[in-house]
Amino acid sequence: MPESGVERQLPTDEARDLLRLVRDIAQREIAPRAAEEEEAGRFPRDTFALLSSSGLLGLPYDSEFGGGDQPYEVYLQVLEELAAARLTVGLGVSVHSLACHALANFGTKEQRSEHLPDMLAGGLLGAYCLSEPASGSDAASLRTKAVREGGDWVLDGTKAWITHGGVADFYTVLARSGGEGARGITAYLVPGDAEGLSAAAPEKKMGMKGSPTAQIHFDGVRIPDARRIGDEGQGFQIALAALDSGRLGIAACAIGVAQAALDAAIEYAKGRSQFGRPIADFQGLRFMLADMATQIEAGRALYLSAARLRDAGLPFSKQAAMAKLLCTDAAMKVTTDAVQVFGGYGYTADFPVERYMREAKVLQIVEGTNQIQRMVIARHLAGPETR
């Protein structure tokens, strides 16, 4: 868990009270069970129910529909705290928020009134269905089809790498309703119990074993047009808008994991003695800790800066890609260094740093690999690639 000395940049007393609540839940309900449940591959559905009843699953959304009216600057710091306690939980909240984004920002007033209260504060948990077996970063080439039949849509195809696949109550699905390319994609809100929807066995992953990641199959899934989000053909625009915000969520989660690793490394270095004194006295290790802390502070400052742009209604796509890139690379480096601080003990499951290192790796991949983030940043700097 992040140490109490971590300075938080919170704009209001309400936000400070909120973070105290989150820290209490994280320290009391999440962190003590994290290692055991991850090793056993147990999904913490009860934890998400608790977060929902505590008003923590809809923080950045409108209170009119059950949200928390919190700026992204605050919401992301909540994610960091949750991810430091258990990445499965922090990342799960980020994915749920991503799944709510399309309806909250592009849905009609009637759609939002009907669905958002349960999605934000009614105990439901969401998943986001964009990637497919043959289209990850190249989302515009997706093949899942949506065919109009009267007042309904019929969905057929397979989505891949879906966090909460098989346990989600609803899926925000991007499917091809028209021609080729980005303009032929539409967004839909699909119930988790829809007839014809099924989940494959969860992927066997090196980390985050408690968070199910699975393919989702759509076999003639029929949904009414009232569950179409936005205009026909607007889905790719909706997806890109959600990903910018989702990348900030991943950045905050990465800093949470890195902070947890640093805290563990500091505690261990102070208590472990070699050659008659704590290893924290040795300059080589002290410099390593200093570098780890600096990377964390830099990453936190960058994701908060991007969040403030978003909160002000200013463009933040470039800064979101930068934050995702810097924070997740930092998390990988910091967690690897934390294992090194522990020496041989760091390579065992008796201490948490090996789990942090395994978990950090996926953060360099999800929401667009870090190579994709570099492409996004470069396009902002130098324009699109010439062909």
C-alpha cells in the first residue's frame, strides 16, 4: 500500500475524505487477501459489490445518474490507491469505468436514465469489447458483425482479451454495422445474460490471475435498437474517446503498483542487515531507491497533469499516451528493481514484489501497447505518417 506520507494533490475536503475512505477499504478489505486470492485465481466479486455500495464505481460520472461528480484528477488517485492494494481491483474499476464511458458520453438522456444508475451504483460490473483475435491495436479492422433486422440488431463474432469476460453484467461492444474501415463501426450495450453470448475459458496469464480475461462469443445475439449507443457508424469515434480516458486509468494503476513495490523495498532494506548494518545504508541500494521514487513521482505528476487537461475540457490525447507510456514503463522498471533489492527472496512468492513485477508487465500492453503510444505521440508531434 502507498505509505501515508505520499503527498496527494486533492482539490477539496470532499476529495480528501473520499481518499481516506478508499485507503480504509484498501487496507482493511483488499490488501490482506490480495496475495492469497491472486495465487488461487479468485475473482473478488464481493469487493466490487462493496465498492459499488460505497459509491466508488462511478466516481467520474454525473450524480444525476448515480455517479460521484468527481474530476478525473481525483478519480485517478483513487485508482492508484486501489491498484496498490491489488491490481485486479484497481484495473477492474478502470475497465468498468471504460465500459460506462460510451453510454455516459454518447447515450441519449433516456438511455442514461434507464441504464446508468445500475451501472454506476447498482452493483453491476462492466466489460469493454473492442479487441478481437485478429485485430488488437488495428481496431478499425474488427470483424464482429451487427446486422439490422427490423427494430433489432443481431451480433455475430468473437471478441478477445476481454477483462471481466464471463463475469460482467454488461458489455460495451464495438461491431461492424456497415462497410470497411473506421466508419462502419457502431457501439452497443449488451446484457451479460443475452441469449447467444458466451465466454471461453479464461486465459492462463503470468499475472493478475484473479482477473478473468477471456474471449467472448456472439452467436446470433439479438438486442433492440434502443441499446445502440450513438449514431450508426459512430462507434470508432466513441472507442477512441474512451481509450484516451482509459489510458489515464492504466497510468494511475501502474503508479499504484510501482508505489507498492517501492514501499516494500524500503521496508525490507531497512530491516535486512548484511556486513553488520542495514542494506539501506549501502550507497548502491540507496541510489536505486532514489531512482525508483523519482520515476514514480514523475509518472504521478504526468498523469495528474493530463487529468487536469481533461477536467478543463482541453485536448489531452497526446498527454494520455505519454502518461500511459511513462507510467507503465516506470512500473516495470521499479518492480524489477524491487525484486533486485530483495535479492533471492524477491524471486520467491513469500514476498509480494515478484507478483508486482509479473503484474506490471501487462500494463505495458493493455489499452494499446507502449509502441502504439509512441506512434500516437509522434503523430501529434510530426503529423500522420506519409504513405
